[in-house]
Amino acid sequence: MRRRTKAPVAPLPQRDGVDPVRVRLPEDPEGVWGTVRDHLVARFGGAIGVGRVEEMLRDGRFVGTDGPVGGAEPYTAGLHVWFHRDFPPEERVPFEIGVVHRDERIVVVDKPHFLATMPRGRHVTETAMARLRRELGLRELQPAHRLDRLTAGLVVFVVRPEDRGAYQTLFRDRLVRKEYEAVAPYDPAVALPVTVRSRIVKERGVMAAREEPGEPNSESRIELVERRGGAGAGSRTLGRYRLLPATGRTHQLRVHMNALGLPILHDPVYPVVCPDGPEDFTRPLQLLARALEFTDPFSGVERRFESRLALDAFSGLG
């Protein structure tokens, strides 16, 4: 079995808490790339334009282990090249990240609504990972799992790369007990508590996940904690719900609540996908990752962390 060699250390520093992109030049059996420039143009020219690739080469934006790459170097399979992407301007999410726990291995935080966990798509510098790296000075910080951008609450970050696999395995193997809280309409006709099992499918490029017939791949327990409102004419009754997912499909809790006829308040996707537009920070999705419990893979200590956040739609009701 061929052992994968460790990639060399990046010669470029982080920028805004984001690592440089690393490119490993692949094998070229057809011999179509005579120079490093030829490959970089073929690889990135379609996305950012040939002219932009050449400009970045002239400006020394591509860097190898021995310094800037001009592009005229002979093509060598296995060579590593790094560069920083051009980040488009991102609107700052006007909420801060709260640190719930910090030790030498992990940092547990309260991620606010609207903030992505880690760089992805158009969210790069305005992510929890990038912010925390900048604010805490922990350049190797990485999430052990991901929390949906619109959902607030607890996320576990790992301080050292060598520890990350052990914590990721806990989440992968469903050894972490997760408890969520949601605010949604109250309907006395919906019998609770209930355990919902269904098959959820999420297609790439499609905003909403859907349920379809077949072997269930998702399971959530839904409990009503309390209800408020409904006393005055025209006022509605809302419920505060405890959600206990046994699996972790994309949008699972939102899909299951919607299937019960109890769509989570301010959900821009379920039951109807809202048109894309500016973020309305005054109407966050009323879903919160309330608690996490697991056995620490290094110390064997039972850990429980609880969010310090509250869902404002419910706390404002009498």
C-alpha cells in the first residue's frame, strides 16, 4: 500500500484567518503542459480568466517552496504551489461569537445566526473559523463538525490538527448527543412527543431538501416544552420545542418540523423557498443548537456544554 506523503508547510501566511490554496501539480501522461504556467492557465483560466492568471504570475501571487513562481518553470508533477484567492467583499454578520469553553484541545463556541461555520461558497472571511482564528490567535483552529449557517448555537473547534480526527470521529459515529431548541407554531392537533423517521434527499444546487419514499435515513424526536401567546384577538400561539436528532442529514430538523405542519419560525426555505436577497438580520431562523454531550476521546471525561443564547421570538411572548 502506497503511503501518502505529507504536504510541505505553506510558504504563505494566512490572510484574514484563511489558509492559502494549495495546488499539487498532477501527472501529465500526455505531456500537454510544458510549463507551470500552462497548467495554471488550464486549471484556473476558465474560472478567473487567462489574463488574471498571468497577472497573478507576474505579481508573484503563486508561490512554491523556493519562492515566487513566474510560470516559465518546466512542468514537474508533484510540485506544490500556493496562492491566496481574491475574496469578494462580504457583509459583516452583526453578531459576536461567544466562547463557552476553551482548553488546550478544544474551543466550544456559540455561533450566531447567519454566520457560516467554515469557508464555503461566497462565505469565506465572514465565517466562524476565520473570525476565531483572528480573534483568538489560533491559526490552526478547525471545526470538528458543521452547523448550518442559519442555525445558531454550539460548535466544537479543535485547536491542534493532530487532535481533530478524534473529535470528528465522535460526530461521524453519532457518539455525540445533540439537543436543539426551536420556536414554531403550536397546533394542538399534532400529537407530541413524536419520533419522526423518513428518507431525506438533498440535491447539489437545490436549496431545499425533500422527503421521498424509501428506507429512512433520518430520525428526530420532537417534544413540546411550553407554549405561549394566543391570549389576544388575532394573536397566535407559539411553541418552544426540544429537538433530539439521532442522525444528521442536511436540514433534517427543519424538514421534519415542516412535515409535521410546524415549520420553524422565520425559515426562508420551508415550507416555501424565499427569493434570494439581502439578509434580514432582524428575523433569524428560530433554531438553536442548545446542548452537546460526549465522552472526551483523550481524557475519558463526560462533557456537557450548554448554549448561552436564547431564541428571541419566544422570550418576547407573555
